[in-house]
Amino acid sequence: MTTAQTTELDVQPSPLALLLLGREADPRSERGVECPGDLPSPSDPDLVERARAAKEKLGDKVFVLGHHYQRDEVIQFADVTGDSFKLARDAAARPEAEYIVFCGVHFMAESADILTTDDQKVVLPDLAAGCSMADMATAEQVAECWDVLTEAGVAEQVVPVSYMNSSADIKAFTGKHGGTICTSSNAKRALDWAFEQGEKVLFLPDQHLGRNTAVRDMGMSLDDCVLYNPHKPNGGLTAEELRGAKMILWRGHCSVHGRFSLESVNDVRERIPGVNVLVHPECRHEVVAAADYVGSTEYIIKALEAAPAGSKWAIGTELNLVRRLANRFAGEGKEIVFLDRTVCFCSTMNRIDLPHLVWTLESLAEGNLVNRIEVDKETESFAKLALERMLALP
């Protein structure tokens, strides 16, 4: 087709096309935007001292949260470390802190804003620190899914359960439709509760955590699970398939944990005789089935703390954490390696680096509020309802 023909047809790019090309932004999406302001050079030898000075100047006005997957250069300035939900609760427990600087990704900062007071301001050092998994379920897609379930005659039987790694919009949808949030630690409890409320569960957005919990922890079969693909008509499922399923899994996954394969497990067992394979439940089902131990980030840390000296471990989770644990326990003779031969950091989590943190802290110290994450009141209300249901789980 010639340029002239294209002009005559008046072809207009869709909003999604513009978003993918980086020419548009969706404020309700986990995809971030460029960071405003001038960042210091990453080669600046004074960055550590500048961060320390700005943090000291702010004093109790700032509370810095560091997710386990953050770089060491950032973690050193965290007041507390942990997984996403633990950090959000830690922030809520510090009402005297005016600024909550969340060194993590966008959905985590949203959860902190939902759980903290109106007087507290949650800041994300780089607005482009999103989450590929959370990106895989938009509010529009989930609303369309609910219409599909309604047309199939099963919506009234379905209870949504959304993983903590989801946007505020998805948490709000979950709360509005009688569902709950879960973490990788309490997914089974959340599903037990959900099946007391209804006959089926719509699990968002991580298919692997939903499948692994249902099959490995609850005794369901793989045939009890169907996969809803938002990019196919009716999710790629028939009404009969939806009626016969217990678990309706959203087609989403973690870009880091999804990399690990059965070949990774077999390879490390050959290379390191007697190795213990410990993986996160966001890994594929065949990886979880082949592993020796499966658990959340906090579980992984505690398992290695309790491990005997001289034991060998291959860990299937984000590389920053694995490397930090390997260094921490090297003196105890524990051999800790990354499960895959290919190095893989969480690319979006790694957007929070020392220059961004320095810029953020110095801006706040000068009285300039930057990169605030603020959830609108209606979304916050329903999202908080879903989170409170999780907190009330037995």
C-alpha cells in the first residue's frame, strides 16, 4: 500500500498501538512514564554520601521500604525489607512518616497508598518501575471476562481471588465482586475461603500460583483448571469448559519466575550432586513438581537461615535476592546458586537504582514532592475491602 493510499484511508493508530510504541501512556496501567527531573550521573562517586545526607536531613519524615528484589546499592538505605504486602503493612504501621519511599514497583506503591493514611505520601523513585505480570490484566480485560462468565451462566458461582501482584484497579474489581487478595504465602487459605463462598474461582493475574496452589496444595487435578486468555474471543474457552472448571486461571505470569524450566532443575541436579532445589510458587507447574521445596520469598529466606552448614541449594527466584543470600551464608559453608544458567534480574524492579533514589530523597529534603503514587478514593475503597478480607482470613 502506498503512502497516498494510507492517507486516503485515514488510518488512525489505536491507543494500544501508541502505548506499545511508547508514544502514549495509560495512567491506569502498570506501565510507567519517564521520570521528571535531572538524575545524578550513575558514575557519581558521591551518590552514597548524597543519599545518606538527604535521608538524615529528612529524619523521621521519611520511611524507606526495600523489596527483596532490589539492588544492594538501594537496599542499604531501606529502613525495612520484605515482600510487597509486608512492606505495605510496615508503612501503615508508621503513621508519623510523612513520606513513604517505596523501592519496589508500581503496584506495591499503590498498595502502600491504600493502606496508609491520607496524610502520608507514597513515592516511587522511578515511575517506570512497573510489573510485567500486573500489566497482563487490565481493568477493561477483566470486566470483559466477567461478561463472558455472565453469558456462560457461571458468574454467580465465581469468587475472584487476586494475587497481591496486581494493580489497584484489579484489587478494586476483586473487592467489588466479593473476592479477596492473596499472597504467595496465604494463597491456599484464600482459596479455601473462596470455595466456601462459591463453587468456582477466577484467579488473577498469575496462572502459575493459582495452578500450583490448587493442584499441589489442595489436591485438585489439572483438569479442574482452565486458562482464560484475554487476547482470544471468550478467553479461548467454551461455555461448557467454564461450567466444568473449578479454577479459571488468568493467562498471566512473572517474567522472572516463568523462565525457570524442568531442564533447569535437571541440569543443576547433574552439576551439583545432593543439591536442594527451592523455588517460588510463581514458577511453572512442572518446575514446582520437580523441586524439593516450594515457598514464598520469606519462606525461601527462612529455609536458608535454618539450613545446615555445608548444604547445597539451587534457588528459583529473582537473582538479586539469590546473590544476596549466597553472600550472606557463604561464611556458614552453604552453597547457594541461581537455578538457571542464564542470569535474569527483574528488569522493572531494577529500574530503582541509586541515582533515582538520590534524586528522590534530595527532592523531598528540599520540599519538592516527586513521583507520588495516589489511588483514587473509589478504587481505594473497593481495593481496601478486598485487602481487609485477606487480613481476616483464618
